[in-house]
Amino acid sequence: MKNKICLILLISIFTISIYAQSKSKVKEHKLKSETVWVYDYSSGKEAKRIETLTRFNEQGLISEFSEYDKSGKLKEKIVYTYNENDDVVEEKYFGPGNKPFKTYKYSYTGNLKATKEKYGPNGKMEWKKVYVYEKAK
């Protein structure tokens, strides 16, 4: 039991450190994905289940993030698309059964976010935000 607790602590520390790492660390270690497992002992027996799965692209950016419910079924998945400057240009959200339910699209002027648009499952725009910046004098 003591060994299992030590193992869980090590896994937790490693998991936290990946999120704290920059994309260069993800590239340096050639990480393709990170899976977070939950070990539940509340019933007196060890029960293992997946909590999240994060996939990384070749640039070390998150390409997909999936969250699962306690039974191991997909709760929500987000697929990210980036431009040449590594800015997120699209986030597609999927629910149970891998059904799309919303999409956010972003545009940029230079390296500043210019717009954010939300689309529903039917592909129709629901709203749009426009970002206006004022430079300091």
C-alpha cells in the first residue's frame, strides 16, 4: 500500500510538471500525449479510471484535450487548430458520443486577438466579439 501511495505521488508530481512545462519542454522530451489516471481506493479496492487525455502536436502545443466521466466515457473533447504564429485559430468542442456542439474561431491582427466567434452545432454563428486595443502614450 505504501508503494502505491508513493507511485501515485510521483505520477501526480509528473503530471503537474507537464502542465507547468513550456511547449519547448514538450518538444524536448518528444511527448505525444499525457494521460491522467485516477486510482480510487474508496471501496477498499483499487479502481483505475482515465480522467484526461492531452495530445500534443509537433510544435509542442496542445492539439486535443479530452475529459472523461467516472465511468470512463468521453465527457468533452476540445480539438485545437493553430496558425503559423502558434495562435489558436479554432477550438472545436465535442460531447458524449463525439458529437460536435460548439466551435470558437479566432482572428488576429499582428499578434493581438482581433475577433472571437462562436458557432453552434449547426455551423451557424451565434455571436462575435471584437477586440479593440488602445496603445499607451
